[in-house]
Amino acid sequence: MHEKKGTVQHKTIIEPFKIKSVEPIRLSTESERTVLLEEAYYNPFLLHSDDVIIDLLTDSGTSAMSAEQWAGILRGDEAYAGSKSWYRMRDAICDLTGFEHVLPTHQGRAAERIIYGMIGGEGKVFISNTHFDTTRANIEYSGAEAIDLPVAIGRDTAAIHPFKGNIDTEALQEVISERGANNIAAVILTVTNNSGGGQPVSMANARETSRICSENGILFLLDCCRIAENSWFVRNREAGFENKSFRAIAREMFALADGAVMSAKKDALVNMGGFLALKDKQLAQECQNMLIITEGFTTYGGLSGRDMEAIAIGLDEVFDPDYLEYRIRSTAYLGENLHKLGVPLMLPIGGHAVYIDARKLYPHIPPKEYPGQSLVCQLYLKGGIRAVEIGSVMFGKYAANGELIPASMELVRLAIPRRVYTQSHMEYVIETFEQILKERNAASGFEIIEEPRFLRHFTAKFSPVLNGVVHSERVIY
Ligand SMILES: *Cc1c(COP(=O)(O)O)cnc(C)c1O
């Protein structure tokens, strides 16, 4: 029954599941989408999902749950205190992470708000391989500063390196001595590095980070949303891990840290949920107070019993070798085929997403006209495909004179929901890119006409820049 892995590799990577329940996709036309996009102010976040054919906006909370998880939903114990489902979830997390104190939250950012609100504040500094957008926002909202120190090669989208998600440990040491260890609230390793291109972090890098943190008495946390996917890369790319299980590799990485924040909407294969797990009892107790005030009692946080049941099951299923093999290989399939077409990409392909280098695709659109936003609009117009800009819309800042300080990269992320789309859906995406490549010179830039102060990419409104004509007013709220 179990063929040796090596012998099946050159056959088609099939989805290791059958479809029991289907969700129809409405097939819209390009002329319908032209109107819909204008009505959404050229921001795909403002589209109705019904008007999207292939939704690659995010892999967050978009997983298909298994029959086992749906069965768990029915078994969920909705007791206010001491729910059976809570104990299942807690045990699953303690077993995986080795951390004794677990706080359930309704999603990742709630855990972030609790812990970073607690240890952050004016004058504090956080350092990461790359802070995810909600992580940065929660840190900055507390008054603290968030510094990204990815390895230099991680910023070169074309360079091939097995662990482009690593943190630059030399720079880390420099920043610690410049700022003083007392002022560093935490070092956060995001595995895999989502905003930095979905690239993995090696065990060696986590070990060195751990050593530097403990030497300086600094809290070391994992943002572990994609810990199972990261473990696949460690096993396949780092010497000495070939024969370890994915789960054992994940455990080994957790053992290096003082705690973890997780959005269960990623590798726990559920639609909602998260947690904070900590080694230190006192810190956990302080966080628990905030949990009760803002999320809920300690045995449910912001979750229903059924959600907790599904998380416990998902955290187990995600380490299934057949699933992980399919997951990583099918993301690579999309990326490799786009690469063959000549689409400029972040290489090598990451775990949960393919990142297109929009600056290279549209060299005629300057960063201040957001080339990534042009690509997400083209994807929607030509194929009804929804993707997200990860560039100057998401991470750009304004200088005192109002000029845009662009992000270091102009990426567009095609995030692949877990267990949702089949290979033919991906073939359709590849065909849409063929058309986009042919018409690349006709794509125009965008300007922002209205935006909020934080996390602007979610709700900003855009207008096309046609023949260099820009509005003079921009509303900031
Ligand atoms: C999704 C995500 C978060 C935030 O989690 P939510 O559940 O969306 O609040 C934090 N960090 C990383 C790396 C993520 O991918």
C-alpha cells in the first residue's frame, strides 16, 4: 500500500483526499468584472467573494476541513468552563509545543495584542526576521518599535538559497548592543516567513537566535502559523533532519523558544482560532488577565467548543506526511510553471504561496504607483483571480513631506488555501498569467485616494493613474 516516496515522485502529485462536499463557483465574465472592480475601488479586499473565481487572497481561515474535523464540530463541548474540547486543544498544543501555559484566542492577532500589548509600549523594541502585518501593527499600536532583520539574500527575489526566511543573526547582535538588551521586548521568528516571501527558517538559524536571546536575557517567541510547512523544508533541505518526522522537527524548534503565537487559521487547518503558548508562568498569568477581559474565560478564550475540537484534530492532520508532501509540491507546481512562462518570481517557491515580483513584471510602473496593485487588478480582470499586494501598499510609509517611502519589495502573493483547489484550478491560473504577460506593457499604475492610518491595504481606495494624471487630494482617516 505504501509505495516508497521516491518511486511516486515523477507521477502527478495528486490531492491526497476525495471530495465529499462541493461549493459552486460562479463563472463571471471580464466585462462584469470590469464594473465590479471599479465598484470595489480597485481593492480586491472590497470585492464580494461570490464575484471571485479562484480566491488566492489568503491561506488564512480558508482551509477545507476534513470529515474528521466536521465530526469533531458535532462533538464540541460548549461548556463555559472546563470544556472537554478545551482540554483536547490544550493537550494537542502542549504536546506539540512543549509549553505548559496555553491561552486560546479567537485568532492570531488577539494573541499578539495580548502578549505584545503586555511586553511592548513606548521605548520597547521588537526584532524579527520579518514582522507580519498584524504583528507590526499590534507592536506599533502599543507604542513600541518593530525592526525587521531578514538575511540579505531574502530580499533578492531571484537568488536561490534553502532558507531565505532566516533572521540575520549578526545584525541581531548589533541591534541588541546598540539598543541595549533591556529595551528589547522580544525577538520573534516568523516560521515560515510570510511577508518575507513564505520562505523557511532553518533549525540552525533558530538555534543561533535562541542562543543570542538567552545570552542577553531576551524573550524569544515563534510566530508559528506555518510550523508544519516549515518542518517540511527543514527535513528536505537541512542536513541531519532527513530521518526525523515533521512533528519531531517542529518540537525541536519549539524547544528553542520561550513561547509561541499561532493563528490556527493556517497550519491548524481550521477557519477560525489561535493561541498563545508560554513557558513562563508569571507572564502567562499576566496575559491571562488580559485574555479574560478582552477574549473570554481561560478555557475558551474567543472560541466555541467546536472550534477548539477542530483545532486539536487539525494540528494532528497537518503533520501527515502525504498531506505535507502534496501541500508543498502543489504550491511549487504553480510556481515552477509560472517561472517557465517567464513570470518574475520569488525563488525558490515558498510553502503556502507563490510571490510574484511586480516591480520586475511592470518595470514601467514606479513604486509610488504601486505595481503590485496593478497586478492584483489584472489578475481579477483577466481571470477573476483574487490575490494580495505585499509591497508599498501594505508596508509603504510617508516621509514628513508626504512622499511615499516604498517597501523593500513589490510583491504579489498568490496564497493557496489548504485542501481547497485542484490542479485544474491551478492550470487556469497559469493560463491567466500567459495573457497577463502578453499584455504587460498596457498595465497602468494606481494612486490611493482614501486610506486608514493602520493596515491600510484592507480598506484603502484606489484610482488608476492614466497618462500620468494623479489626484491632488488623499483622504487619511
Ligand atoms: C495570519 C498571521 C498572523 C495573524 O493571525 P490572524 O489569525 O489573521 O489574526 C500573524 N502572523 C502570521 C505570520 C500570520 O500569517
